Amino acid sequence: MYKTLIDKLSKESFLTKEEYLSLIEHRDEVREYAAQKAREKCDQVYGKKIYIRGLIEFTNYCKNNCYYCGIRAENNKCERYRLTKEQILECAYIGYDLGFRTFVLQGGEDPYFTDEILSDIIKKIKTKHPDCAVTLSIGERSFESYLNLRKAGADRYLLRHETANKDHYEILHPANMSFDNRQACIEKLKRLGYQVGVGFMVGSPGQTYEDLANELIYLKKTEPQMVGIGPFIPHKDTPFAEKTAGSAELTTFLLSLIRLTLQDVLLPATTALGTVDYLGREKGIMAGANVLMPNLSPSSVRGKYLLYDNKICTGDEAAQCVECLKRRILKTGYEIVTDRGDYIQGSDKNEI
Ligand code: 5AD
Ligand code: FES
């Protein structure tokens, strides 16, 4: 019966909320079948290729206070750092030599990084490496700011919506942050022609299975080019320190449902997934993910960008992670490729 639902999803790439919900509730019975179908679908679109994106975590200053996040402003145990422009460019150049053709500039919401400073960095990366894509992951900004950064050459933007349920959003965030503003930012990014990535945590405090079913409806409606999901993992110096972590098992099942719902979407097997389960990233790929985002930040700061406890790869050099990932992925029968890995239908959306 649940297999039939997976077949239907595979064929029609959409289910009702009730159908998604019953799959989530009975996932033990269909997990493997769903993964197999999701993997087949991914192979049809992307072949045996796994794309890598080089993550540069360039600032852990953040003005926000999301209850779940280790770099929240009020965490005064967090040792703050900002990479200099030169350090950021150096990371990109090292990454280029390692084969990366997409750089993700990720940071907290740090007012120090004005449009002017960021534009200069983006332009320098794009001038030196015109064959590369630049992705930003720096939170909520104004339309004008998103426009400036797009004009400077940014191609893509990751802004997880965190939850599609407004009441749940308010459980995860203080009152000065708003669900509506987050959604408005995602709309702005789409209008400006960014390839957009959204996403949410699995098993975050207050999240129900019904919320997860709604996430799939939301994703279908929003049609992002990328979806980043990972288990919620508590961080010891946050208000959610005592909450339970999300599971790799539920995360990988959702990866399969997302793959079958948005067939050609770019779907990372995240670091958080690799943190809750030693083989989490491999399992993610076997369930339908097709992107990995290893860290290119200098080793001196890696241990400081801690959104959650026990994060993996904080002691490794970029080159070590790439080698490690290549070995791990080869074992799954897949292969890491180094082209830009654009969203397969998205190249026409690239022009401003
Ligand atoms: N556990 C897992 N993921 C987290 N994020 C932030 N804090 C945590 C945590 N404790 C995710 C959020 C954010 C992204 C950068 O990392 O979804 O958007
Ligand atoms: Fe970083 Fe394996 S991916 S050490």
C-alpha cells in the first residue's frame, strides 16, 4: 500500500498532504523502496555525478538570536572571527586548485560585510575564475542589497526558510524575527534571478509529522533549485541545549521524498547529516542526494563556526576533506565531479 504511494509520487511527482503524512508515519515499511526510486530518478537526471560546493564560512558574527544556533548573538562563549578579504579570496583560490567550481560564501548576519565589501569579493572571484559560480548564504537583507550583490556577479543564494509553519517559526525564533520577512526575502531572491536554495531542519523542537508533510507541499509550491535539509542538533550554549536531535533515518527518508517531488532539484547530503551518523552523507546520497558541501575555511577558524555540537571535519584541511569524500563517494558507486553543476533547468534563469 505504501509502495503504491511511492509509485504514485514517482510518476506524478506530487502527493496530497495526507498521503505524505501517511508515508512519513509508516516510513519503516517503504524507506528502502523510496530510496531506490529516488536514486533512480536522480540517476536519470544527473547520472552518477555528485557535485561539490566549496563552503567558505567567512564570519561567525551574527546579529540574530535563533534559539537553535550556536553562533547566535547572545552566545558569549562563541569565539568570534571574520576572515579578511584576502583570506576569503585565498580560500577560493585553494578551492579552485582542488577542483571546486562553486564557492558558497556563508556567514552569520554580520553588518560589517556591507554590499560594497561583498561586491568586491564576488567580483574578484568571478574575474579570476569566470568559470565559477558564486553562491551566497548570508541571511536576510534588503531587496537593494540582493540586487547589488547579484549585479556584482552572485549567481545563487541559500536561505533556508527553516519551517513553512508560522507558529513553528515562532517557536524557533525570538519575536524580532519574522516568518513573513523570511518568505519575502525568498521571493526577492527569486525575482532577482538567483538560483535559490531553501531548506529546514529535521526534528527541530516543536516540529510535527504534519509539519513535515506540509514542508513537501511548500517545496512543491516554491520550486527552489536547491533544498538543504539536515537534522537539528542541539548546541550546548543555546536555549535548545537540552532538546533531542533529529535523526539521520528521518532525514534520509525526507531526502527521498524531496527527490521524488522535485525531481531535478539539487539536494545536498549535509554536514549535519554526517554529524549525527558517521555514514550519514553516504546514506543521504543513496537516498537521492546529489551535492556535497565540504569546508574550505582555513583550519584556524573551522572549530569556531559551530552551529551545533560535535560538527565533523573541524580539524581537517580542505584537501583532506576532498580526498576523504572522493574515497567515500567512490565506495557508493558514484563519482565527484567538478563542473559548476548548475540546476539542470536553471541556466536560463541566470540572467538578471
Ligand atoms: N542544528 C542543525 N542545523 C542548524 N542550523 C542552525 N543551527 C543548527 C543546529 N543546531 C542550520 C539552520 C541554518 C543553517 C545555516 O544551519 O537551518 O539555516
Ligand atoms: Fe572532511 Fe571526511 S569529509 S574528513
